[in-house]
Amino acid sequence: MGANFRRAAPEEAPTLWQVEELGLEPVPADARHGTTRSIMWTWLAANIGVLGVTLGSGLVTGLGLNFWQTLIVAAVGSVGSFAFVALVSLAGPLSGAPTMVASRATFGVRGNLAPAAISWAVLTGLEVVMCTMATFALANIVEILGFPVEPWLTIPVALLLVAGATVISYFGHTLIMLVQKWLGWTLGGLTAVLCVVALANVDWPIALAAPGGDFVSVLAGIGVIAAGTGVSWMSAGADYTRYLPADTSERKLFGVTLLGSGAPLVLLISTGALLALGNSETVGLALPEWLLVPYLIVAVLGLLTAADLAMYSSGLSLQATGVPLSRPKTLLISAAAVALGTVTIVVVRSVNGDDFSSQAFSALIALFALPLVAWVGVFGLDLLLRRNLFAEDLTDTSPESPYWFHHGFHWPAIGAWVAGTVFGLLCTAVKVGETTWFAGPLAETWLGRNSLGWLVAGIGASAVYWVVEPLTRGEHSPGRAHPEE
């Protein structure tokens, strides 16, 4: 108590209990106090939650993979998808701006509005899923302890979890980084202990000798893991690296992002596979019954460390859509949307006793993720090819802006983004239970059956942009070769 809850001026680096006012504005050079090590802890805390064990168990029970295949799938799916996050993270030190402001340099002031809206929808949906999972994890703890949980009691639990993520993200970057660091240490240690204890019950000869699935199942597993790990975070990377100095090593930043996200995911997914393959006396989440309560407690904390990141980035994305409000106010709008979505799903599931509503919501997020991956395909290519991309004022949204392009749109980027999204949709099927909601004409091809529509969207968008962008001329913009007069 007695802390000074004042608002930090935009040009200041906020202290722990100051509300960060910096939103779309680039972080001033003298406020770039971050380190690459802090980025590693940020992503480690967001991915250390032991629900990764459930992903690994699902690869075994759902796709029939063995341990070695699961290890490969975990590495390729998680590290591969977070490589896109790491790429986008490079824009933070270079521009000092949030992700969805930095991408104005590629899409144009107006052209960037639609990707920003997609980013907000995906991040908000991700928060709803995480808060819903945490709510039922807490309900399971109470039931395991012998207390019945009435459906109406899940509502205040859900609101409490949303409020926790909102408070952390409302104060902003400084508090988030502190929470991620210390919960990263704590959750990392607890998770390691839980994994060691759980693996002590594994019949290792049986687990390691289990037959594997076919190549199609391996590819499908990579798609499942990628969709469940890095894909939804693609538009958040630079939101946390913008506080790093402009001369931060790009290789080091890329490496620590992959290490912080990939290492815990590979460990936990592999552990889940071993538990499913070599422990016949399991209950619920492929763990011994006595281990379920500590497992679920750590799972709830792990979901909270991911939800605060998603909440923070969703507020920035909403600002980038043109909403004329400060970062704290747009964050509260996002929090209200998350609370509404979470309570709705929790009530429906509690009353009806099925998981249809949450499955339907997750399916919608997966569908919205396709244009997000296509956006990375275009923006990421610009980051790699144009070293002077952020040379001018990203906050200037007037027709005089160097990023105005043609009526506010950089049409080669917009066209490539739309094309990549269409390519991905052609190879995608969206199912809820046994019901197919959407199926592209190529959903039954090799790419579609292996859940690789997201990869098609990213590669397709990059390819189209690579070909089309050099064909345009007359766009005197930072980072692009100016045609000779």
C-alpha cells in the first residue's frame, strides 16, 4: 500500500506501479530499458503451463504417434510456429513501436486497419479460451477436494480470472515483465518437479517401444501443435521487444524467443506423450490421481501468464484499428469482450454439460488465424528485405505520411495478404465435433488433410508479395528502392 498510482507521461519509462500510457507511440530511446533475457522469460512463462502435457497426450491418443514422433512434432510445430513470432519481434527494436503499428510500413496507414482488427479478434479469442480453460481447471480442483461446484459458481471464478489478467496488463509493460520473470521461475520449477514425479510412474520399456503412426499423422500433429502454440501469438512479438535498445542483436533476440517458447513446449509435450504411452493407471489428464490438484494449480497460473500477454497485446491491436482511445481504455474494452465471451461459454458448458460452445469458439479462432499468418508472410518478408523500413514517422496517419502509399493502401501488400488468406482457406476444413462448418475445395488434398492450410497462407502470401511488389513503381517510401526519375 502507499504506492503512487499515477499515470506515466508518454515520454517516461513507467515504474512498477505506474500505468503505462505509451500505446501506439514509439518508445523513446532513453526509455529502452529492456534486455533480451527478459524476452526469454516472457515467452517461457507463457508456455510453461503444464497443459502442454495435454497436447502431448493428445498426439498419442488422437493421432497414434509414438514418443520419437511426438518429439519431432513438438520441436517442428512449436519452434517452427514461434519462429514467425521471433521474426516479427525484430520489428520492436528497429521501430520502437507495437507490432500492429510497425506493420503500417508494409500495408499503409489504411491498409493496416484490417490486419489490426484480425489481430484483435485472434488475441481476444485466445484470451477467452485460456480464461475458460482456467475456470474449469479451478472447478476441477474444488471437485477433487470433495466440494460440489454449482454452475452459477463458475461465473465469479471466470470473472476473477479475467480481472487478474486485466489488472496485470492494465499497468502495462513493466509489471508484465516482472510477473513473467518471477512466475517463469516459479512455474518452471514446479512444472519440472511435477514432470519428474509423474514420469516416475511411467513404464519406460513400453513407452519407448510403442509403434508409431504414419507420415500423414506426423504432419497432422505438426499442424495441431503449431495451431495450438505459436500461430495465435504472431501479431504480439514486437509489443514486448519495442522496449529493447535499437542496436539489440537480431540473432540473439531471435534465438532467445525460440528458446523461451520452444524449450518448455518440447519438454512438456514430450512428457505428455510418455505419460500416455507408459502409464496405464492414470486419471483425467494422463496423470496419477494424487497429482491432479497440483497439476491443475500450476495449469491455472500458467494460463494466467499467457492471458496477461494476450490482454496487453489485444489492447494495442484495438488501438491500431483506429479506436481514438488510450491504451488503458482500449485494454478495458478488450477485457469486457473477454469477460463476456468467457462467461457465455462457461455458462453454456456448465448448463448443457457439453463442450460444443468452446469447441466452436476455438474453431473460429483457427479460421481467423489464417489471415494472421498471411499477414506475417508479407510483413516478415519486408522485415527481411528492407533494412530502412521504419525510417520515418509511423504515427503520422495523414495523407502526408510517408506510409500513405496510394490513398492510404500499399496495394501489393494488401493483394498478397488477401491472396495468401484465400490460398489457406482453399486447403482448410473447420470442424466442430463431427460437424463440418467450412471446407475449402482443396481440404481433402494432402495439404488439407495434414492441417497445413496455415502454412500455405503464409508461404503463399510471401510468394505473391515477392513477385508483385517489385513490379510497382512511384512509391517513394522508406526501405524501398526509389525508381529513377
